[in-house]
Amino acid sequence: MVLVNEDGIRIDGRRIDEKRPIKIEAGVLKNADGSCYLEIGKNKVLCAVYGPRECKPRHLQDPTKAVVQVKYNMEAYSVTDRKRPGTDRRSVEISKLIAEALENVVQTELYPRASIDVYIEILQANAGTRCAGLTAASVALADAGIPMRDLVPAIACGKADGNVLLDLNKEEDNYGQADVPLAIVPSTDEIVLLQMDGNMTRAELDHGLDMAFAAAHEVYEVQRDALKRRYTEMSKKEGDSDE
Amino acid sequence: MITFKSDKMEKRSARRTREIVIPGDVLGNADEYKAGENAYELDGKIRANVIGTKTYTNDAVGVTVMGGFYMPVTGDTVIGIINDVGPSNWMLDINAPYPAPLHVSEVPWKVEFGDTSRFLTVGDVVLLKILMVDESKKIQVTMKDSGLRKIEGGQLVEISYSKISRVIGKSGSMIQMLKNMTDCRIFVGQNGRIWIDGDGENVDVAAEAIRIIERESRSANLTDRVREFIEKRLPQSEEDEEEDSE
């Protein structure tokens, strides 16, 4: 399988340092405190945030700070073969990763004993859903009015057909050599999530991360834009409504 | 109508545009300003914590929140709904991230141990005062103050707590007008719940007026527009200045 041709064009027509088109919309769910719908390439993610509210399994309560509880869930119809519904090892891992990444930015110390619940539903998956989920979750948190230091954009880099690529799609992820998801805090360039599945040399990793950092900042702009759009819309509505 | 609209447009453009900021946005330099409400300092820059509008207060720059949760503050009067009844206390939902227990010693009645449900039961609505909020956000509420009681009849309207200040208006101008024009008894809780009691249609008009205030909270001349709305719905034939006692 040729994933990257001799011109450096990938099977979906992208260049090696090009990310998939991304679309974010904030505030899509009426009953959630904050919500977000995100599309990156063929990935479709819906995220809802509730809280801060009383921490529900009581034993998870922390008297010094709020806990961030994330539930990452893939719909049965999100992949070509039907996915067996419910939690599995993979979704538990991703939920934990995303929760820990978000705890780095959310000011949990303001709400002791409370919990902030994040539900991420993957409606359609095409590689890179943990990045998409985290990107959507941070927008939904901001939409919920939860105090946080910054947003968290996430994007993956990797290697396929011997080329270092940005934002792998499903084929590149399945038949490639490595997948490296990355999430950062844009204001400080801190890394809040970094994994590597596969093999890359040090030089390749450095190059991949450079690309991913630059792309994450671009994702951040899209996130900001989505939130600004939502709130200018709201204030416009407030100003214009004439009975 | 058209003249009214253009008039309004002028007023709005004359006001300073409110800048919407997002968590992490730079609000200003730390050597110029201090970090105000919902802002923090990082590497010599003041940054926003929450989504909202940028606001300057004296030498600080901060963010006025839009939405978010009500955080109880000692001394606030709120409206609570009873969730659960214990042998010596009631649990109340006050629209905050935390439940608020009301102990039997904080009610105006003499309650025998285990006799709590005879006085207040699940679903009852009460006017409360926040007695204390401690460091770990444990809340204590009281009903032992003038005007605090169980609510019977009327309507409960729930709006975002950040809009409460607009419902009250400058030194109570808006709420006073609502009370006078609709002839309703209105009680505003700091947690975004408003209780209205009055005759027939008046209550509905008052509730709708409050919804308008919530929706258009940031437009200019809100008091006049709300007055116009009420006048249209309730022709004020006998313009008697009836002062309502709260």
C-alpha cells in the first residue's frame, strides 16, 4: 500500500505537513452546561460538560480540589466494523489521559469536593479521536464558564511509508510505523499529553513534534474562533431581539 | 417603530464595544495592570481565566463572566428547593455546585427530633440566607431572619445568576418598577431564582418581563423597554403608586 507518493502527496491528497480540515462549534447542546461539536477530517465528536456539581461516587471526592471525570465513548456505529458498545480497556485509558490533561488547565482548587463531568462521544472515527476528543472537551469546558488557565489543542504526528506526517488518518495509522498524539497548553507550550505507538528515530520524533506544535497552535485559533463566535452571537441576540 | 430602532442603534454604537475574551487570552501587561476578577498573571502578562467580557476596574483588568455557576457567598439571600429530609436537617438545592443543609436550629419553628417533615418536605420552596461558607465550601443556611419563610403559591422563574444584577437594576430601579407596574410581590434570590406572586395575568407578565431582562441584559435602556412591554400587556389605567412591602 502506497501511503505517500513520490510527490509527497498522501492518499487523501494532503501534503505531509498538512492537517485535516477542522470545524468546531461551541454550545450545541441545550441541557448541558457547556458543549462542543467538532469535526476533523472524517472524525466527528460531540462533547458535553456538566458541573462543577456534587461529586457523585462520593469516594472520589477530594476535599482540596475538584475532580475532572471524563467519559470517552465510541458509538457502535463509529467505525466500519461494529464496535462492541460500552467501556473497554482502550476507552478507560483515553478517559484517564484526557482527564489528566484537562486537570492541568482547569482551576480545580476553586471547587473543593465538586466534580466536573466531561462526556465525549465519538460519532465517527477515522484515527486521532483522542486528540479530537480532548480538543472538543476543552472548548466545552470553556463554554461551560469553568475557570481554566488556557484551552488545550491536540493533534497527532506520526510516520508512514518512511515519511514523518502530521495528523494521521486511519490508513496511515493502521499501516504506518508510528502514531504520536500531542496536546499542549498554548500560552506556555507545556505538553499535557504525549504518547508514542510505534517506532521513530529521535530526529524523526523531533521533526514530528515541531510540526505538531505548530499545528496545535493553529487548532487553538480554531477553538478560540468557535468560542468567540458563540458568544458574539449570544450578545448580538441580546442586543437585537425586538419582541 | 423605525425611528425607535435607529435611535437605539446609535446608542449602542456609542458605547465602548465589549471585548469577548477566552481562557488564556492576554488582557494586559502585568506592569500596567493588576490581575482582577477571573484573571491570573503569567510571565508578566495578565490572562483571562474564563470566557466573558474584558472589564477594567481601577488599576486591575479582569473578566466579567457570562454564565457559569452561582457560588454562594455569606449573607446572600437565595431561594432553595428541598431535596431531602433528615431527622435533624433538610437538604436544599440552591443552584450551587454544593448542596446546602438547613439545620433545625436555623428555622423559626420549634422542631422535635425526627419531626422535620411536618414543617418542610421534599419539593417545598423556601427563602434562605447563606449563614456561612467555609474553606472547603461547606455551606450553612438559615431561615432565622426577617422575611425568610416557606413560599406558597406564586411562580418561580429561574435565570442565569449573572443576570440578577440587571433584574434588580441601579439601586433597585428595575425591580421597583416591576413591582409597581405589575402589582406583584417579587423576591429575587442571588442564585438566579425569582419568586413572583400576584393576581392572574400580572404574574405571567412579570415573569415574561424578567425573561426579557435576561435575554437582553446587555442592551441599553433596558428599563424603558421593559416598561414599554408591561404597558402594552397591562394597560396602566389606575396609575396608583402602590408600594409593595417585601
